Amino acid sequence: MPSEIIVNGRFMARPITGVERYARDITRALGDRVRLISPPGMFTGGAGHFWEQVLLPWAVPLGARLWSPANSGPLAVVNQVVTIHDLAPVERPDGYSRGFAIWYGVLLPHLARRAVRVITVSDFSRQRLVDLFSLPGEKIAVIPPGIDRDRFRPASAGQIERFRQQFALHGPFLLYLGSLQPRKNLNRLLLAWSRISTRYPEAELVLAGSGASHFLEPDLSRLPCGVRRLGRLSDEDLPPLYGSALGVVIPSLYEGFCLVGLEALACGAAPAAAAIPAFREALGEAALYFDPLSVEGIAAALEAFMSDESLRMQIVARGKVQVEHFRLDRAAGQVWDVLNEA
């Protein structure tokens, strides 16, 4: 058993997306059983890699085990467990800056092979690690993220009304929430919306989220009618955002999990999701699935959510059961067991 568990806190200096939320939530759930080491504020972006690879190893005591929960870690630390959520920089490098894709293409296989254990979030990502990096299957633990039910739960009517007033969301809307990059498939989503929007003149498609310096953003300079960008929102805004929406549309071409879909279900919103393996693993029967390569298929899903309230309610009802499979305390306990393995 390691003498101490250290958490690589580089994720604390990054904007919150699904990976960073996972790392923050599990670390918080582990509490004082672990010690978090985070970089000073100056170590962001490329400087964050320098801190992680050069300075962090000197801060890990002899005999301690390091957990790197956010897709990267120092190659110099062998007594390390690393969480690799997916292999998007390797399999979909077209969505990232050239330097970012090259760096992670080199880092991830070496890191996965040097670490004592690898945690990943789905059977899909486990199989990709085996296939692409030739890792032995027994080295990889599949531990899905947990949903913080204290944070993600149905908002009150008052919270929803205040949120709608704040952002001038007066009519019905469908929601996209996520980063802005090519593998999120926004171009097809916008084409699909333009095919049905004239039949719903009071409705909007709302895009919430932003890009990052290492993402190659799609061209969103000319949006179809009825599409609104909200930008990045705070964590406090997410439950009333989900609760205000008719449904949440998740059209990604490649992902390792579907945290947004489970958060939506926990807040009482129904997801319409791309029929990719990781999404089916996470959402089970609690989603309306579509072919993400088919504009017609996406449009049909959007229309179904706009017009069929009973469909949305059926999905939400199934979601109450589905979300219970992804409890934060269970995920943290499973991570703790892996971190303590000899």
C-alpha cells in the first residue's frame, strides 16, 4: 500500500469541461484521504505542461503514489495511476492545434505504458487503449464518472424563471452544451436545425459553451435563424439551464463518455444523442438516438423533441433509473481501491 496518495492538480488551472469536472468531483469526494498538489497561477497553457513534467515529480514524496486524473501526467513518475478518458487527440487530431495533437500523440502511449494502472471511463475507451497502445486489458480499470446529485438535480420553478429572465429565454428551446470543436459535429446540427426551424418560429437552438486555444473551432460566424450562443456558463447556471430546455442535443462524432447527458437526466431534461458506443454505454435506454453522420437523422430527432412531449417524459422517467448507476460516492470508492492496490 502506498505511503501517501498525491493528486496531480494541474486540472485546477484549466477551464472546467467534462474531464476537469470529473477530476474535481472525485478529488473532492476522496477528501482528506488524498493530498492535492496544484500549480501556481502562472502555470497555465503550455507552462502547465512544464510544471507537470518538470516540477511536479520533485514534489511527489518517495513511496507516495500519484494519481493524474485528467488525461496527462508526468512521465518521470512511475508509481502513478493515470485516468485517460478517451483518445480523441490520437484518433481525431483534426480537431486540435497541430502542436497539441503531436504532443498528446507522443505523451499518451508512453504515459499509459509507464503507469502502474490506467483508469478509463467506459468499455469503449478501454478497448481503444488495448487496440491502439497494446496495453494488457488487466492493467485497465473501467470506472465511469459519478454525478454529483447535490449539484445536478431539478431546479425549482423560481430558479428556472430567474434564469430565463436573465438570459432572455422567453420561448421553447433545444440545448447544445459543450466545447466548440469539430468532433462535436456542430455543423451538421446547425444544418439539421435550419431544416426544421421554420415550422417552429417561436423556438430556438441554444449553444452554450466555448472553445479553447488548443481546439480548432468550427466556423460559427453565420448562424441560421433561431440559433443563439450563450457562451460559457457558471456551474450554478447549469441546473436551471437544463431545466429550461425542451431537451439536450449531443451530436458528437467521438467521445469517451456522456457526462452532459447524465447531468441533463439528473436535472429532469431528456437527451437526444448520437448513436456512438460511449453514449449508449452511459445513457442506456434513457435517450433518443440518431446517426450523427446524417443531417436528416439529426433533424428527425430535433423534430421529435419539439413535437412529442410524451417521448421526452418517457426518456426523463427512464433517466431517473439510469442516473442511479452513476453515483459519485461509488465512483470515488472504486478509484480509491485502484489507487491503493499494491
